[in-house]
Amino acid sequence: MRVRALALALTLPFGVAACPTEKSSDTRSTLVVGVQSDELGTLAESVHVVVKKDGAVFRDETLVTAGVAPSPLPKEIEVVGDPGARIEVIAEALPAGGGAPIIARLASTRMPASSGDASEKKLLRVHLESRCVVLPTLPPPPGTTCAAPLTCIAGACQPSEVADDALEDYEPGWPAAPPDICRPAKRGPPEVIIGTGQTDYSGLTDGQVLQLEKGPQGGHHIWIAARMKNLRQSGSTTTITSIIEGDPEPVPPISFVFTFDRDEGAYCKVWGLRYQVDAGAGDLRSAYKRFLGKRLSVTVEVADSTGAKASSTRVVQIADKLLCPDGTDACNP
């Protein structure tokens, strides 16, 4: 028994010492390689995707796209690994009958640092764009044939490397929401700031006086504008609602789907939103009168296709008199 106990005592430290060499799952991170494509019609029959991790093939897959419903794209390939591991991707759109790819897209990065949250994932977007198509029967357009490590992005040769700290946060709706100038890959929470202005954005403060304008078709409106960031530039819905202080009668809301323009300080802006406060009224000749001289709480909400949204509210003072179409107050009774 003493011999067996001694043997166990001698071997146990070596067994214990071996355990720390195993990687803890808490130190590993998750990267989703997201492959998507513009509509290529009959130009491409399949998409060939190769993903390598530290030089070794992790996934080699051919996705048949011609005549297949539903389409296999977009495609997600999930990679789990140690932070810093090298990830390389090549995606090629292949024509029917073989031959050279009509699009070859490279992308590379390193596995991001782990946050310790197993549900947190990063996205490496690999987009096969129609602007990068090269047809064998035609000379290649400039920017479509690139020497590695450059690759065709938006019809121009650009670096294929994406820094690990520049990777997008993974979201289930990523195929429909690529980064843009208003909603970058690395972004904070959405933000909206209400403003005013017919021809440009101007700031709006609580208590500011706005004049109700009579429109050419008899309705009455104020001009609203908005600044926002971390929401999609195009396809976002801007909704205006309001409440007259002390008046329970509802004011009709209105929504617009306008593309935002770039503004200073990472913001985007939209202006010239004609907010008709008496829309749908039975008598436009008198419905506006309940707004004159009143305090109006106005809210602008911007919501994008990802479900993200933000809002901003200001309480403005509506002037006692209308602004007439000719720029005077002559239309006031």
C-alpha cells in the first residue's frame, strides 16, 4: 500500500500540471464569416468559399446558386478560436460550365479578443458585388482585377485586411444592413436630435417660437429637421408626432422615408420635413386656429430596417399669427 501511495503521490503533480495547458472556452472568441452577393442572374452558377484559420483550411464549400430556391446566400460560417488567430477568406462567383471566376473577393482578419460573453460575436462581411464582375468576353473594367492582398470593393482595388478592432458586431439582420456613413461598423447607440429648417438643418430649443405656415393647398405646417447617427442612411423612417399642451384632441402624425445627408461630427441630417398639423381636418379654414399661440410638444423618431430607433422631443411655442404663402401675415383673419 505504501508503494502504491508513493507512486500516486509522484504521478499526481504531473497530471495536475497538464490541465492548465488546455485552453479555457472563456478565452476563445467567435467570428461569423458572412458571405453575400448582389443579384448576378445567369452570370454565376455557384459560389466557392474557402475559409482558412492559421493557414489551415477550416471550410471549403461550393454553393450552387443558379436555379435554386431559396438561395444559399447569404451564408454564415462560424469560426471559434483563440484571439489573434489568422482568418483568411476567398469567395469566388463561378460561371456555368467552369472557367475563371467572374468575381474573386478576398478578406482577412484576426480572431478578436474575447469579452468573456459567449453570446457575443463579430462579423467579417464578404460581399460579392456586381460592380466587381469580370466577363471573359470583355476587357475588365478598372478596379475589378486586383493583385493580392488588394481586392475589389465597390468597383475599386482596396485592402482586403480588416483590423480585428474594426470588425462589425454580429446581428441576425446583417445582410440587409451593411455599414454606411451614418451607421458605421463600429458604432455607439443610436441618437436623434430634433431641429427645424426648410433648406437646411437648424437647431431647435425648448420654448423657441415657430410660425405656422399656410401651404399652397390650404393646409398649415411647420418645418422640421433632424440629425442622427448610428442609424441607417437610407430606408430609415422618420416619424413626427406632437401634442398640444392642455388639449386632449390628437394631432395626426406623419412619416417620411428620406435618405439622410452627411453632417458634421459623425452625424447625418435631413431637413425640409413639412409637418402639416391639420392634415385630415374637415375644415382647413379653421382647424389650424387651435394651434396658434399654443405650446406644442414635437417628437421626431427615426427607425431603421434593423429595428434600431431613437427619438428627440422639444416643446415649441407656435406664433399667434400665420405666415402666408407670400411671406406676409396678410392671410390672417
